Amino acid sequence: MRLRLVRRIPSLAAYLFFFGLVLALSFVPQAPARAAPETFGPRPDWVSPSWLPGIDPSRANQTVGGVYMLLADRQENWHPGEKDTYYRIAYQVQGREGLEWAASVAETYDPSHETILFHHLKVIRDGVAKDISGTTSFTTIRQERDLQSGLLTGELTLHAELDDIRVGDIVDYAYTINSRALVAHDYYSGTFKAASSEPVGLLRFRLLVPMGTSLYQKADDGITLNRTGQLGKSVVYERLVVNPEPQLAEEAVPGWIDQWPYVQLSSMPSWSALVKELLPAYEAAPSDLPADFLRQVDEIGQRYAEPTARMGAALRLVQDTIRYVGIEIGTGSFLPRRPEEVVSTGYGDCKDKALLLATALRRLGIEAHVALVNSNRGEALAGDLPSPYRFDHAIVEAVVDGKTYWLDATLSQQGGAGSDVIQASYGYALPIAAGTENLLHMPAYDPKEPDAALVELFEVPEKPDAPIALTVTATYGAWEAERMRYRLSASSTASIQRGYDDRYGRSYPGAYRQEEMTVADDRDANRIVITNKFFLDRDDLKFVSPGGRFHIDGDFLDGFLPVPALHGRRFPVALDAPMYRRQTTMIRGPHVRMDALESQTLENAYFTFKLDSRAEDGSFDVDWELKILQPTARVDDMRSYLRDVRSLKDALWWSYGLEALYPMLPQVVKPVETAPEKAAKIDDKPPVTQVSQLNSNTFWLVVALACSGILLCRWLVRALGSDREYCRAGFYYPVSIKKFVIMNIATLGWFQFFWVWKCFLWMRDLNGRKIWVSPRMLFYPLWLYSLFRDANRRIEGRQIWWGMGLAGCGVSVVAQLLAGLLSSWPTAEPTEAGIVAGLISVGLVVVSTLGALPIVLAVHRANPALSEVEQRNSRISKSSALVMIPGLLTYAVLVLMAFRTFHG
């Protein structure tokens, strides 16, 4: 939240827009705009003056957009049926970027039931205030911001451009809006936010209500209004918040959680009081409907005997024949139009369509009522105070054979028939029906089978020069089918097809389409099947990486679990529940020889993930399955949640060599030698001496080095494959100092070679630089300082002294060269000199590691603090630990050899 965006609490109609959705739309002829007698007038007598605070120097660097908010004062004087709201806003221009916003004043009101009057407009420069009220002219503008969404509000904006505003100036203005109540005339409702994401000198809220008014409060963090006295026949409540701590917004927070201290105010004693207020407007007689529409409703009754079938047919009739348009003018924000008017015009908003559907269902003998819901608040609505402003959407409650169904008439692409229709689920609903005492809970949708399933079938031909045939079949059901049906209707089949082309074109460069995409939609069964077919050439697969690679990717399940920053997290993480998806990849071919993947299962309170794989000669299958169980994840569980999400992401991508799909090239067969020839060769060899024999120490050293090489290669292949998601999220390849030192020493210096290689790869992929990574790696010590210099330039703030980087690069290069010379020193037996050389080589590896630290530190500082990519790269995973084992074994063998040599 930014105070500049909420200079005043919106009026009754506009308040719904503040929460992002519309409670109701209706057609009411627009009343002509009632211009105020004059733009400026005196301040009301009931207003209490406020002081103008100064800037807190310690928070000047926390402002956004070059403006520091000094004062946000709001005072309300409420009487049954009417409310005056006084606002005073003051802010100082801190930088050039704030001039555009600060040099204009724009306030919005609804002329159907509101008037606006300014009281003063001042500019304070160098401590001297200048009143510019008389020299400033306002222009009235009508801006329909949501016209493309079918919403008309009729709001007007008074706009003025201020002359000669400079950096350092303070703009100070005040105005009052008079509002006539549209509904619930005898009840007060309001809210107050006691903090923001930016610094503010003073937040003030003052409320006057008639004596005898029962005011209920619901507050966060203990912030409530205090009763401060009496003014005439009104009781005064007030809250001052001086220089509140700015609270930055967090990502992936559920919509029903307010991230700033928030106070709800209401004089309404119960939800039943609101139902009583709205009930007359939400009752309709079926006989009032136009004859043609009644005929269609009656035909449904004749065609279907089952009540649930009638219910589903009536729902689809309203969904498909009445388009969505809302006239949010005056009472149209809260009260529906009559059903006969909705049918005759062919359009309506959520409450219009809901009332029409409820009327049709009643004619079909089904008990039905309009129900108000909040599409954002969810389960939290149950804890809110009764108020007409707590809702932003309207649906229908239908009761068939004692079972309640929640129907949304605005879903134009909904599928299913009868009781199979996916019901609306918004947490809590308030049916507008006689006898309703409280909110009713709506059960959440819980899929028992995957709502979306993707099957990839790779058919590998016998001939290596023939292309692989790929068939991709995506099946959508339940709400996934409705979402896809909407995409198909809102965009085009061609755009959906391009999405598949892009996805498989990125995964398999050179992939080309066999035939056009096909779409099969069974709306009654609520099932959509989309089929795409491609060809993959072997030469294009070779292009993916040196030697050619073939990878399988479970990205149909990726991207549904957010990975927010953990540091300082205060609020739960919003999850995309309910969601249940499955992806299956099948590979078939006469020469397919692929190892099955290790089965994996992740289960926690928030999601379950399963990987199952099967393989035999000629076939390979892998199934991924993800089900999100909860709509939020608790902050206390974030570490375990993030660990499981990263494990899930690691399990979605696998890579194989092309030899797993195609037959190997014929091997060269050496001629078999006869026994005499072998004997002659043996006789020609010099006699074998004791020095030339391979003793046990040398044998185990060779075994350790061989294991190191094999595991390093496997780890290298998987590590390189993981770049696809992370290489565009960070500069070069950031790792922590701790991991670099441990890994490099434990792997005998191989990790430094690997780390530099990754840095060059990321440099190429991220910056688009045309560099040849492989030739660079042949002489990579010569490029170390270039890497240090590039990374150092990206550091925002204190950079590393160039001399330290140059010295570190030099030390690292010299140490690596000496270690290479010593390790390749010719020796037939690990004698004392050879063992000493080996120990010196280990020491040089340590020196080389320390010399490279300035480069690692530069890459570390060039990346955002506590970034996800650095946390991920700095984690010593199981594969990392496995790679260290051969190196540690090599150290152990070297120590054992030294002990046996020097101590007999």
C-alpha cells in the first residue's frame, strides 16, 4: 500500500474497487453531475486542525518516487443517511523523479451521490507558505478505468496542474466529500490503516457519530480508536499514529491478509441486519420475466425431470445468454436491476445475473437465493464485522433435496451437467433470504483425480537418421477445463498452438510440427483434450550440448509452488490450491536403453509429490504427480517447505546421452594374435624389475582417482543441466565462500575449474556475449582477472580493490601451475620424494583456493543479497557431498601411503 494511492477512503461505490472486484452492477440512469457551487470553500466547523510534522532524516532513503508523505489526515462526521469526510494531504518533493506526481492534484468522487469542496491549496517553500487556491483552476474529467472489463462507475475526477513546483517544496491541500448513503442508511461502516510501505510523518483518523451509536471495532496489532470526548451531540473517536515504521509488502501473500495494521469499524449489530436491509431488492416474481425467457425456462422443466439437471440447464441458460456488463452508478453498486430488465437488455453484472438465475430456479421448483461473497477474503470473512462493504461478488445458493449448491452465473465457460457442475467456493457466503442469521461456510473443492494430465510419447525409430515422433496429449477436467475453455475463447487456437511450439522448440531445438493442433471439447462432461504432434531430428538433439543430450522435463507441474524470500518473512505464503496435476513421459524404440529414475515421494502439510519410473529394453516411463493441499503455508514451516520445493524442482529435469536412444556406432575389432606371436612379443620385452611393478598403494590411488573422475563427470552433467531455471536469475554463478573452499579442497581443485566454467556459461547465456566457453577453459587461468573485473563492475556499493583481485588471480594461477607440474612429475613408485610431492600439491590446491577468493567474493557481491539462486547454489546437496567422497578417499590413501613409507 502506498499512501499516495489512497488519499481518501473511497465512497460507497468506489470502495468495492478498492478491494479489486465488484459487489454488484446494475442499470440505473445516470444522474447528471452536480457541480459544487464553487471549487473552494471554508473548512467545516466540526473539523479539528492537525499539525504538519517534519521529515525523519533516518527514513528519507525509504521513500519511493521522490516524495515524502508528511501528513494523511482523515476525519468523518456521520449521521444516519449522510456522511462528511474531510481529508488533508501534505507531502514534500524529495527528488526530481517526484515532480510529475507532486505537481498535480486529482481527487475522484461519484456525482450520483457525492459532492466535493476544496478548502485550501498551499505550496510551502523555504518555510514560507503561499496560498495558490485563487490561481489554480480545476478540470473535471470522467475516466472509466474498467470499461474494457464491462464496468461503468460514472465517477468524476477534479484535476489541477500546479505551477512552478520545485524539489524541496511542500504541497498541502484539504477537501471534504459529502456522501449520501445508498444502502444501510442507519448504519456506519469504515476502515483505517495505521501504517504504509513508505515513511509518513503522521497518520490520523477522527470519527464523529451521534450519541447512543454502538460502534464495534476489530483491530490488528491492538490498534483501535479511542473515545476522546464529545462535540455537540456527537461522540468523538480518534487515533494518531506518529512516524510509523514503514512495512514493505511481501510477495505471495494471500489476498485476505492485510499486510498493514488495519481497523474495521461498524455500527451494524449482526449480519441479519444487513440481510433485512437488502432483502426487498433481492426478491423477484417469476411472472415478471419476459415471455420468451419464460418459455425457455419452462422447456427446461419439461425436458428434465431430475431437479439437479434442471438446475444445471438453468445455470447454463443464464451464463450463455446474458453478457457481463455492470453499471456501477449510484445504487447500482449494491442493488440489482429487475430480472425482466436484465433479460430485455441482454446484459447484467454478477448480482443481476444471480437474481435472474434464482428467479428461474424458483420457477422450476428449486429453492434459490442470491448470496453475497468476497472473492478475496475467503475464510477470513467469518471474522469481519457486519458491513455491506465486505462483499465484492454475488452468486446463488440453491437447495435440492436438502443439499446446498453454490452457483456462479458469471462463469460463461463453465462445463458439467446437473450436480457435476463445479461449485463456487469463496469461503463464506451471506444468503439474502428471510431467516438468515449469519454467514454460511462453503466447502472447498477437493479433487480426487488429477484435473489436468499431460502425456508425452516419444517414438524413436530404428534408423538413427529418421526423426523422433513426439505426440503431446493434454487432458483438462473440472476447473482446469473451464480455465482452458476460457483461454480458447478469449484468445485463439493459433495462440495456444504457438505456446506449444515455443515450449517444445526451447526444449528440443529444431523441433517441427507434424500436423495442426486438435482440440476436442465435451462441455457436458467438462473435458477438453488438446493434441499436438512434432518431429525431433537427431542432428538437432546433438546441437543441445557437445556430444548430444536428450532430456525429459516435468514442467507441466512447475511454477505452481512459490519460492519467496525467507529472510524477515511475516505472512503466510499463498498456494494455488486446490490443484492436482500429473505428467507422464513415455519413450518407445527398438534401441531404447534408459535407466529408470529413482522413485521419490514428498509429503508435507501443503502438497504431495510423487515420481515413479519404469524401464526395460525398448521402453521407458516416468510419472510426475503434484497435489496442492492447502491454500497457504505457515511462516514457521517455511524452511521445510522451501527444502521440499527445491527437491521437487530438482526431480522435474533429467538428462540422458543420445546413446540411450540410438544404437552405438560399430566398434573397431582388433585382430586376434596367436600364441607364438604373443610369446615372441613377451620375449622381446625387457625383464620386469621390482620398481616397475604396481604395488598395492599405487593401485588404490588409481582406483580413488578413477572413482573421482566418474563421479565428478556425473555430477558435472547434472549440475550443468540445472542451469535452465537459475542462469537468468543471477550474475555469473554465485556461491558462498564456505562452499567454495570446502568443495575445492575436497575435490583436489576440480571444483574451481567447474565454477569458472559455470561462470563463463552464465556470462554467455545471461548477457548474450559471444564467447567460446570451451577454448577459454583450455587456458582459463588467463581469464580469471577478466571475470573478477566484470563481476566487480556489477557490485552496487563498495567494490573490491582491483589490486586484491589481481594478486589473488596471480597466486591462484601460479599455485595451479606448480600443482600440475608436481602431480605430473615422472615417478615409477610412490617413494618418499613422490609422496612429498603429492603433499605439496595438496598444499598448492589450498593456496590456489585462497587466491581465488577475491573472485568468488566479487561474484557474491554482484548478486542481490539473500537471493534464491545464491541460496540454492550455496547448499551442499547430496550430489555435492557424494563428489567430495573420492577426493577425501584420495587424501586418506595419500596419508596411508606416507605413513607406510615413513614408518615401515
